[in-house]
Amino acid sequence: MTATATPDAADIVALLGGQIRMRHKVRTLLDLVEEARAGLPKQSLTAVAVAATRTPAEAVRVRRQIIPDATWKRRASRLRPAESDRTLRLARLVALAQYVWHENAADAAEFMATPHPMLQGLTPLACSDSDLGAEMVEAVLLRLLFGIAS
């Protein structure tokens, strides 16, 4: 992780499978947005799903929430912009969770899979499938990061 207050573009790109998978050099979050608009590689979704979960079966379920199996099989090499946006949203949350847990990927994945009272007993992973849900997960993570009681 970098020395910023929260994860930066490099941290998120690492979760997406690394710079080598990107079409262009990603230096900023806006560069990352442009990559998503152009379509992230399919492997990015796989990489993020694995990072967000504890088991291969959970990773497949996460991938299926973003792209059903039939569509996944038909998709050539790049995701569509909407699929890329959902993948990027999940990567951003996982990067923040890893940041909160000091780069401990296992603890971050455990957080993503554990029901949380501030999310009305839903898991952060379940909430991350919408923009508003992702904002709620981010708020929980930032409260944890800054030691703010619920």
C-alpha cells in the first residue's frame, strides 16, 4: 500500500491483476475510470472475485453476480463498461478493506464475507452489488480505519 490516507490507483490495479492487464498505463483513479469505460479484461473480474472471498466457490458466486455463466462464456476477452464498473467498485472496496487490515488479504476477505450490524446483518460483499450499498460498506470501513465507534 501507498502512504496515502486510502488506497490509490496502484493498489486497485494490483487487485485487478496488475498493470500488464491494462490497455494503458494507469497512474490515477481517472485513468482507471477510463480503463473501465473501455472494458477491463475478464481476468480482472476473476482476480477481484478471488481477492474478495475466502474460497474458490465463493469467488465463482461473486463472479456470477456480476456476469452469469452463459454471458461469461460468450464474452471474448474484455468486459462491457457496466460489468467493468461493477468490477472496479468491488476492487475499490476490497482495496480499502485490505488497507484497513494492513494488507492482510485473509482478514479483508473475512470482513467482506461476515454479516455486519451496520449493514443490517448483511455481508459487505452482498451490499457491494449496488452503488448505495458500496457507499455503506465504505462508510463502515472508514469508521473502522479511523476508530469511530458505531
